[in-house]
Amino acid sequence: MSGEDRKNGFKSGFVALIGRPNAGKSTLLNRLLGEKIAIISNRPQTTRNRILGIKNHPQGQVILLDTPGIHRSRAKFNQIMVHMALATYKEVDVVCWLIEAERPQNEENDFILQTLRSVSQPVLLVINKIDLVPKRDLLPIMESYAQRRIFEKIIPISALRGDGVEILMSELIQLLPEGPRLFPEDMVTDLPERFLAAELIREKVFRLTREEIPYATAVVVEEFKEPEGKNIVVIQATIQVEKESQKAILIGEKGHMLKEIGRSARKEIEALLGSKVFLELWVKVEKNWRENHQAIRRLGYR
């Protein structure tokens, strides 16, 4: 830690963003960072990996871990994602639990509350999506949860609109220990560009397809290169599904769906990389890959 940071009581540490599927964790992460590094959609269980984001603030460096939605499931793939989220408890200085203002009481939140019983770190309860309910509904929610567990603070926010987010950031910094910067000041995430490109492709599948298609999909970037002397990044990626019928839907009539997925993803990847992108997509079938532990690991999920 520099002498100036020590003098000013500089803070640094890790914060877990947890919650049920679709609670708004990824939206909050992007809002806090001021940049998009986590994909979002209006469908639950969009986040599959733990996403690390770095917020550099004059008073501290906050390392945010966006986790998959916590829920009960018998499906092997979903169990792996939930285990990944719960394991984060042991690695952080503060736990930030998001619930939804319009649906505060449900079985998934009851389950999360149980998992928090053994957590000794400070826990903030964040009531998200307050823009969807009358203000008079918030106090009963806060009182109800305050009776069920001791929280450091209960903070109402709208991650989508930004309401209350600065207050949340201030509280997070207050709870972190004094310490040096853990990452360079110009760094926003530790994720490689290859991973971020794959996630943006997968986001477009979530947004443009229906029913089981998004959940049966995984994206693997087979090639990511920048030819010497050319201001262009060449990306070749495979979208993997479980059935031939899903492959047909993803490709679409005369390839229209796959072209739209590619067009939408390329636009955001170019903004991310600050470079022109040549994106080539294929679709591959691997039957029931979500129930195959070897396939799950090969596709990058642990």
C-alpha cells in the first residue's frame, strides 16, 4: 500500500453478489462498474460462471463477484452452478444478498437464508427492483427480513435505474478492511476477452430464442486471433446444443436466426474490443451435455 493510501485509510476486498435467479445481480454488477462485463436477460439463470468485476473508487477498490442464481435443483448442471455460488461465501469479506421488491418471499429466498446461517462475514440485504413497487411496500419487506436475520444494512435500490446504488457502494467500502489495491487501477475484470466474447454470443441466444433453447446452449470460442498488420479480430465460435431440433431452430430458415445472433453479438464484441470483428458461428449437437460431467467440465463449467 502506498503511503498516501495508508494515510487515507484505503479499503480493498471482495464482495459476493448472491441471490435467486433473475434477482438482478448482473445488472447491478454492470451498474456499479459503469461497464458491461456480465450478460443480462429477462430470463432466469443467465449467469453460469462466477464473474469478477473491479470497481476503483477514491476510497477503495471493491472486487465484486457476480454468482449464478441460488436455487434448489436436481439437474447436475444446475447443482454445479449453485455449488459455485455457495463456495463464494468462504472467499469474500462481505456478502451482498439481492432480493426482488415485487417478490420478496419465496422458497428460493428461504433456502438462501438457510445457507447464510453459517456465514460470519457482514451481510447486506439489498432490495432490488424498487421501481416496480409502491414505496409503501418497502418498509414491511425490510421489517420482515430484519426479524429473520441480523443484517449490517438493508438497502433498497433499482439496479436498472441506478437508484440507491451510490449508497450501496458507500456501505460496501465502509465494510471492507483496510488494504492495498489488489488489481491495477485501470483493470475492470480479470476475465479474458475470449471468455467475454463467448458470453456476449450466449446472451444473444438468450434474447433471440425461446423455451428450452437458451438453457441447452453453451458457447465455445475455437479461435480468437488478430492477424498481424490488420485492425480486425477473427473469432470462430461453436454454439453447442443438445438436440438436432434445437440446432435447426438456432440456425433458422435459410440461416436467418444464426445470422441475427452473429450480427448482434459482433456489434457488442466490437464495442468491447474497440476493433473490427469477423465473427463466424457454427452449431453443434452433443446429446444431453448438461447431464454429462465430463462435457460440463470440457465446456468450462466447474
